[in-house]
Amino acid sequence: MAKKPQDQKTETENNFSGDGAKPDATKAPAKKRAPAKSQKGKPQRRPPAKALEPTAPAPADEVPATEAQVKEAIANGVTPFELVLVESYLTCFNGTKAYKLLKPEVTDKTAQTQSAEMLVRPRVRDYLSKRMAAMFERTEESQSRLINQYQALVYGDAAEFSEYRRECCRYCYGAGNRYQFTAAEMERAKERHEEQQDKRLIDFLMAGGKQEQFKAKPFDEKGGVGFKRSRDPNPDCPECEGEGVGREVLKDTRKLSPAAQVLFDGVEVTKDGIKIKHQDRSKARSEFAKILKLFNDNNNVNVSFTPDAMEAMFGEKMAKARERTKAMMQGRTDELDEAQKEL
């Protein structure tokens, strides 16, 4: 004979001990029944054992219940199963679905009946309201972080990960405005010159010439050593006429500022080289303006503002948000201190 829903609920709750973690190990285990036999005398296959302790998925807001909240709920009579049911409910805000996440073997009708009965209990409603209040506090923190990200997108400097430079050419600062080497380039140039002279000498001797008659060509150092590509163009350079040489520079993305990290959206290797990708700043400006209520529903500008005014407005809002967050964190610290003292 099938059990009634009420009996099923009672059995589920009794599977948990008072600490909300594991079944009561002090109770004597139930005697195992012999496997039922079929008419032919062969034992029938028993169904797989069911877990006694369901695990609720993490709440959608990822704010777990504090130890103080759990202890207070248990002191008010909330059972361990009711605790995990509340956490499951916070992931979907659907009592039937939340109950079935914990006990998937029950029918939808049973899950609906049992969850509705449990969630309206005064002790459960009180615990649920406190958990939802924690969610709303976390939502306010999330809003502050979202505003921070939008501000980073709007005011972030894209030059932190790429820029286009105009730098000096090889003739800007060479002696007599001649071609200038780096130290390593000068050394390699001298080695090549010596190899060329040795080859000329061998060719000269093989042609019947005498070594004392051979005249080696002196090495031309041209503009000398000291070329630095990062220097600004020389306005008096006769070669580039002060315009220098253009070059695109990709920065080390490991050293980006927090604002530039939000703006940065990775790199893409194309047939033409490496392409830096970034977030859509125009869309970010539009969304940020909506957050600050700079536009009405018709997308018409209804106020005049300057960047300084926006910074001041945003700074004031963020200061208030930080104060609220600080007060909230202080409250949580006090609750943890009190809980530790009780332990």
C-alpha cells in the first residue's frame, strides 16, 4: 500500500539529524528485508538505494547562509530538510521544482503539495525572508560592480594595450645625418666587412697578385653607434624631414590597469597580423548614461553635462554604495564574532 504524502514528508524530515548535516547515527539501523521472490522462485532485482541526504544546489546569488543564520533557524525549529529546501528554492523561486531537485523520485503533485505546506510554515517563512534579504544586499553590491565596469569601459584608455607611434629614423641622429647603427648592428657590420675583405684577398692572390700589393678597404662606420628607435624624430633630419617612421606597438596585456582589463577583449591572429579586440565603448556610454538617468524614455538628452560633472555624480553614488557595503560587512563581522564566542 502506497504511503500518503504526509507520511512521506515526515519520513524525509526524520532522515536528518538536528545539526542539518547527516542522518542520526545513534538510531538502530532498520533490519534488512529478504529479497522478494517471484512466482518462479527467483529473487527479483531490487531498485538502487536512494540517497538519504539530498544536496541542494548553490543559491543563484552565491551567498551561502551564515553559521549564525543556520543556528538561529535550527533554534527556531527549522528542520534540516526545510533548510536545504529553502536554499533550493532560492535557485529557482519555484516550490515544486525546488522540492524535486531534492527528491527527484516524487511526482509533481506530491512535490507541489509538500513544498507549499513547508514554505508557508512560520519558521520557514522567517528563515526564507532573511535569506532573501541577504540576496538583495548582494544584488546591491552587484549593481555597484556593474557601474564600476561601465565606468571602466567609458573612461578606460585603449592606448594601454595598443598605440601608434612616430619615431626617429636611422638618419635623424647619426653623425652627419648618415645611417646610424645600434651597438650589435655595428659589430655584425664589421664582421661582414672583414669576411668580404678576406674573400677579396683570396680572389686577388688567385689572380696572381701579391699580398703586399693588396689594398684593403677601410670600414665605413657611417653615422656611428647610438641608434634608439624610441626617440622622437629630429625636426632637422634631411632624410625624413622630421616626420620619422610610423610603428604600431602592442603592449603587454599582463600589465594593464583594472579599467583597461575591462576594456580589453583578447587578441585575434589574422593573415595580416595580430588584432587587438576591445569592448564596444559606444554601447557602454549609452548604457552608462541610462544608469545615470541622463536620457529619458525617448532617448532625448534632457540635461547638459560635462565629464567633470559625470565624475562628480558617479563619485557621490559610489561613495554612498561603499558606505552601505562597509556597514553591511561590519554587521556580518559582528555576527561571526558573536557566533565564535558562542562556540
